Amino acid sequence: MRGAALLCLMAAGCAAPPSQGGGGIVSMNPCADAALIELVPPARIASISHYSQDPMATSIPLDVARRFHANRGTAEEIIAMQPDLVVASSFTSPSTREAFARAGLKTLYLDMPVTAERSKEQMTELAAAVGAVEAGKAINARIDQALATTTWHGAKTPALLWIGGNLVSGSGTLLDDMMTRAGFSNHAAHYGLKFTGYLPIEHVVADPPRAMLVPDEAGRDQSSRANQLRSEALKHIGSKVTQAAFPRALVNCGGPVIPRAMARLAAIRRSIQ
């Protein structure tokens, strides 16, 4: 069972060695990594993206990610593995796509979903590609359950969700969709910011939100300094803004990450009076 495979990976000493004779699934996409470890047994995953072994980019536990062989995403490296399937991003360069095509590799390019519904569609697509349709349905059922139990039906609370440093999530993103469902109005969208972008501290001070969701990275250089400056500026003008930690691992991906992200958003919303 897929759940048993994930539990095995998280248990001490149960590692997934890199593929030795070709075959298997190679992922260049960190969000596909997060889904694959729940869709298929570890032995079927020949390699995952190196991003999943980076604390600032991963959506899966680091101890799990580090039990897999990681690739750097170069065409030469991937082709040499002779995988059965390559899962990559829609942002993959034309030259790399052409190299994969010339090598005769089966590929699946996944875009960046901007709604929970699109993320579910993508999960269905990935599950079908790896022959794990039922496991994909199970993940989507968990997403549906999470959305049903965490959707907020009252007034929306203006909030900013910081990705790190001065980067914030604006409109047209999956995070924006989840924030709205959980009872927040995205203040970055109120400022006119689309997608993920830089937000000057002057905007925040001039028109502060009710809440700020910040990375749980106490002591990390850029994020910690930026958050400290914003906090001091808001305190100086007497603005009462609730700050709450939103784990960095929840900002990157959809799919199986959505239930965890929605649970955290709902908990923050309930805590705000």
C-alpha cells in the first residue's frame, strides 16, 4: 500500500537507493516529488529534484527526501539514468525538452496550479501517468475533506502571506486561493500585486493588514531581518497586526500539501479575534 511505503520511508533505516540499471521514475519537479512519495513505492522512484533536499524549497520532510538520490535537472544527467518516466515542470527549457525527445524519454510536464481544483486535476494526471489511479483518488479525497472542514463562511480577515524576506504571495496563486477559502482576504492583492513578488515595507506601514503569516524560520538571515523591520515599523505607528508562523514547507506546492496548509490557515484564522 502507498501509505505503508511512506511510513517505511519515514522509519529509521528504510532508505530508497538510486536506480542502478535504468528505469524507474525521475522527478525534476519538487512538487511532483511530494506527490510521488505518496503515490508509488520508494523503489519506483529513481531520483527526485535537488530542491526537495533544500530546507528552503522542500515540501517533504528532509529526512525522507535525503533517502533518495537527487538530480540537478540537467538533460545529460537525466538521460543517463534511462528512466521509464521523467516528471518535469512546464518551465523546462525548450533545449532540455528537445534532448529528452531525441533520447526517446517518456515525459510529463506539470504546470503550477493556481487553484485547489486545478491541483486536484494535476494529481489525477500524475497518478494516471505512474499507474497509481486509486492512490491519486485517495489524495484528492483528502484534499476535498480538508477544504470542506476548513472553509470559512464569515467575514474575511485582511492578511499577508510572506514567502521569505520581502516576497509575498499575491493574487492568481494557489496560496491566494487557499487563503480565501480559509477566511482571509489577500492584502497583497488589495495592493494590486499579482502572483509572487516584492512588497516594499512602505506599503505595509501605510496600509497594514490585520494579520501577517510569516515563515517559521527564527534566526534565518533575510527572512528574520525583514520580518523584524516590519514588526518594528508597525509597532512604531501603533498598528496591531497579529503575526503567526506559516511553515515554509507549505508555501511551495499543492496536491498532498493542501490539507496541511489548509489546516494551518484555519488554525490561524480561528485564533484571530
